[in-house]
Amino acid sequence: MVATYKDIRRLTGLSLATISKYYNGGNVLGPNRELIEEAAAGLDYQVNNVARGLRSRRSMTIGVVLDQLNSTFNTTIVSRVEERLREAGYGTIICDARQDAHSQAEVVRFLIGKMVDGIVVVPVGDDTSFLKPARHRDVPVVAIDRLMPGTDSVVIDNRAAIASAVQLLTDSGHTTIGLLAGPDTTYTMRERRAGFRDAVRARTGLLPRVELLTPEEVSIEGGYAGLRRLIHLSAPPTAVVCANYGLTLGASIAQNELGSDLRPALVGFDNLELARLIRPRPTLVTQPIDKLALEAAELLLQRLNGEGPDEPVTIILDTTLMVGHESTYQLKPRVRMQR
Amino acid sequence: MVATYKDIRRLTGLSLATISKYYNGGNVLGPNRELIEEAAAGLDYQVNNVARGLRSRRSMTIGVVLDQLNSTFNTTIVSRVEERLREAGYGTIICDARQDAHSQAEVVRFLIGKMVDGIVVVPVGDDTSFLKPARHRDVPVVAIDRLMPGTDSVVIDNRAAIASAVQLLTDSGHTTIGLLAGPDTTYTMRERRAGFRDAVRARTGLLPRVELLTPEEVSIEGGYAGLRRLIHLSAPPTAVVCANYGLTLGASIAQNELGSDLRPALVGFDNLELARLIRPRPTLVTQPIDKLALEAAELLLQRLNGEGPDEPVTIILDTTLMVGHESTYQLKPRVRMQR
DNA sequence: AGTGGCCTTCGAAACGTTTCGCCAAAGGGG
DNA sequence: CCCCTTTGGCGAAACGTTTCGAAGGCCACT
């Protein structure tokens, strides 16, 4: 049988109230502290957090809802958020929504039923209605990577991120640049495409042609097909920017299959492991994923303590352009044209 | 204020016992069912799992302890285990032990304090004492990937896995084969090295020389350094087997930097994403990760229902050899020797 | 009509904590 | 030396469920 306060009371003669006080950092006299510690050690006692949660109305548990788990971005988020929250005594219940808005809504209900004290979410899409059960119960929510109106959010400066890639390419002499990005149905892709359009206009004076930024499926396959589509245009781009990790990976695969004189310059997004594997070393826009996670964790902890401003907070972090080997971004002489 | 049974009682006139019965699938008359459903909908009622857990002594929560989160293997495990257990109503608390045995022990205590009903663990090392708090409270534990004496375990047939790689290589004409594996301090590496040794002897009649299977650090760096060490031996292997994903990745990077005539044949371990990126298509031993996770989840669910045999269960799954492009495993003419 | 058995419902007592209000003893200032 | 405040401790009442034993209603069978 597992020990409870009652067993400690039996061994120490103290009241439940005093024992509770001890376990909650209240004032207890030295000799009594020792009595409790001794009894607890003998009993292998451990506080029952379920009972505690019932009475105190804090389960000391938070939920993390991910659009998918299988990405370096998301595992890093989980890992960091979990680490920080466990320090603060919170358990982290993880839920993978498998890219499905419906199951995302279901998962939020599930978590609310589990009485989580807060939620961190990397949302599937734009619709925020799935958070209603949380709002209704005043469970604080922090969104990562996607800006959610009315919700605390931690995001990167997507426009500046893409602009930094475009700038490197135009500085290297490129005038026709393609973008591999997903459809405008998610905040992230919308921002990145808009950032691309603005940056190209600012640097070349012209808006990019529509076929240079047609949406692709956001996946490795999408990146592969997208790059091939771009290089087969009648006026192909001399450089391509990828707006996400999967697209970068797919585009890199397509690159590998091309002769080196046909390869456009390529600026990818976000994956460091990739960078270690590919030679020549690729040029990448990298997100401060750890920081994104930590900021989200801190923000949530604030909310859990009832702190922070009344209105929703938005934290915007900067990205870094990791410049790779020259050949990955410089304008190549157009061999075919010289023939 | 959040609704409780008492609110439903107020609206329906039924007793708490009946309402409880309704929510636990007991027999309740049709009209009363409807009354409850109506009231619950109006109140946006949701069962409080914390209170339920206190009384029923099941928190409907399990813990997953990982040696690290940042690997495809582990994220797949988590994702599948979580999916299956959520179907059964369990929440999954995740804990990353960051490769540290001490923090792994701490994490188990933490989970026990959170009153988890069961634990899935991908252990850091061999020592099983960190599970003591769980055993002491009869919390069932299922280990994945590492065989733990006295604990239900789901593992792959490590010896056969490596043997299949060795067989392909010897069949292709190789007689000197190197192994990149970690130290014998973990079950997995011990088995894979033993499997290698046995398979080489069975196929060539000789034990491999020690310098062909010296332990490396289990990491990308270790794989990189290890491959370079092997090819600089006075009698270098013509083929190398990698016993783990990180080692494979590192070895691939080292491969990429070599002239194609110097590259040994390479059989890697376990990563499919890698396989999509690298050309020529690599040869890999792949684990049935999904199945590993599902078997573990089912086993744990059995234990949670008090089912299954009295003694610990060990489930051993087979791996598959994914044969890549010929050039990755065939014996090359030794160019240097012919000069 | 009486008896036995099932089905449904009920009241009340848990489950293991926290918290509220109260009390006694100790400490400090005038 | 008295009064006031602070400190440490206590009993009892929650928190929102589940569960146990009992009881009432209904039906079928003698």
C-alpha cells in the first residue's frame, strides 16, 4: 500500500494540516520537520499529485499540441518546453495532431478533460476555434510559429527571414529568383511569400513573376517537384529560396540529380543536421528554435502564475542567415546560353 | 465556474451515483440518459479526470522516458505510443533524460509523483535501478530497444540485423569488413558488436581484427572520425557496417568527402529520410520502428488491464535490409593496388 | 396473491490532499 | 507586567468523483 499523510501522522503525531504545510514550504519547527522527513523516508512517501490537484485546482500538468511530431523543429520545441516546465514542476502531456485540424480540436478537448493548467500549441492551420474549450475554462494558451489573434504567440520574423535570403542572392548578382513555399492557408507561408514578394520588389524594382512563387505541397515531394518545375520554366530562375525544411530537403534531392552547371543557387530553411550532411555546405535561413521554445515556456509560466499583461503578447524573434559554400549562392555563368 | 456532477444533479434531479454510472457506461434508463446529455451540453460539462483519478486510483496517464528526444527513432516511438494510448483514453507525459542516467532516475520519480499508471522507457544505459520507484508501486514498465532483465521489453533482433548486413557484404565479395559501433556499455551496442563478430566468423571463418570494431563515440562526429580511422588502417576494410543512425550519418559525411575510388562499401542503420537524400541510394538496415512502438503500447495496455503472463515478456522483432544502389555494397577493384 | 430476482436509483462514505478559522504559546514594546 | 502581534499547530470542511450496500419497482413464475 502506498503511504499517505495519515501514515505520517501515525508516525509523527502531527496533524495533517502541519504535514501539508511542510510539503508546501510553510513554517514548521525544526524538530517537527525532522520527524516528518524521517517518517517520509521510512515510508518511501511521495506526495500524491492527483489529490493535490483536486483540492488546489492545479493539476501541475500542461499540454503540448503539435501539428506533427516528426520534424526537428517540433521535437526541439517539445524537448525545450518540457525541460523548462519540468523544472517548474509541471508534467508535459504531448499530443500529435497529425496535420489534421479535426483531430487537433479533439486533442484540445482531451487535454482540457485532463485538467491541464496550460497549453502550448504549434497549430495546424489558421482557424483558432479549436481553442474554444481552453478559453472557456481560462486555460492559458501560447502558440508557437503561427501568430494567432487573441492568443499569446511566439514567432519568427518571417518576412525578414526571407528578405535576408533574397538580399544575399541579389547581392550575388541574381535577378530571377524562385520561391518554393506552401499555399497561403497558413500564417507562416503567407508571411514568407509576402516577404519574398516585397524583398524582390525592393531589390530589383519588379514583382516576381507568378510562376516563380506558385505554391507547392509542403513536403519533401513538393520540394523535389517544385525545383524541377522551376528549372524547366522557359525563363528559369538562377536561384531558389525554400521556405521550409521539407521543401529544402526535396529541393536538395532534386539538386543532387542535376549536373552542376544546371543547378540554381539554393537557399534553404532551417535544418542543421542537413547542413552537416550536404557538401558543398548549404546556405540556410535558421530559426532560433531553442529560443522560440524557451520564450514560449516562460510566457506560459508567467500566465500560469497569473502574471503578464492583460492583452495577448506577441514575441517576434530574428532568424540568422548561415552562409554556406560560395557555390550555393553565387550566380553561375549561363553555360547553355554561351553555346 | 466549471460545471460538476452537482450542476447536472440540479438540472436533472438525478443522484450523483446515477450520473457517475452514465459517464462510466453503466445502465441508465433512456429518459434519464437524455436528461443528462441535455444538461451536460448546456453546461459544457466535461468530466474532471483529476477527481476521477483520485477516487478510482487510475490517473489515466502514462509516462514516456526517452534517453533523448532528438532522433527519428524516438520521435516515431513517442508519436505511435501516444496515438495508441490516447485512443485508450490515456494521456502521455513525455520526459527527455538527455542521455543522463541520473536525470533518468529523477524523471521516473517525477512521473511516479504524477501518479502515472504505467511507463514506457527507452533507457539510457544498462542499470535498471532507476525503475525502483515504479516497481515499488507496482507501476508497469515496458522497455523499448533495450532488453531489461525483469521488465517487459520490446527489442529488435540485433544480432540478425547486423548479420544480414554482413551477409550482403560477404556475398558481394568483401572479406575485410569494419564495424562502427559504440562501446559495450549498452545492450544494443553489445548485441550488435557480438552479432558482427559472429557473422564475420561464420562467413569468413575468421574473427575480425580488433581494430576493425573498436568502439566509437555514438554520434555523428564518432561516425565521421570512425570511418576516417578505418580507411587509414594499413589493411583497411573494403566495407563498413554502421550500427546506429548517428554513426551512419557521420560515416556518410566522411564518405562524401572521399574520392569515389577510395570509398568503402557502406551499410548504414535505420534512417529513411537519409535514404531519400543521399545518392547513390544507400543500403540500410531498417528497424520496424512503428511496430516496436505499437507492440510496446499494446503490451503496456495489457498490463494496465492486469492482463498478460506473470513473468516479464520479451518481444523480438525482425529488421529489414533495404538494399540500395549496387555501388554502395559491391566490392570495388582496388585501384591503388593495380598501379 | 406471494415470492424471488433483476434492474435502476439512491444516500453516504470514501480517495489524499489543501485551506480556513481558531487557539495557545511565545516574543516584544511600552 | 500587561497588551498586542506573530508563530506554529490543530480540527474540520472542502475539492469532484467512484463505489458500496440498500432499497424500491417491476416482472415472471409458482
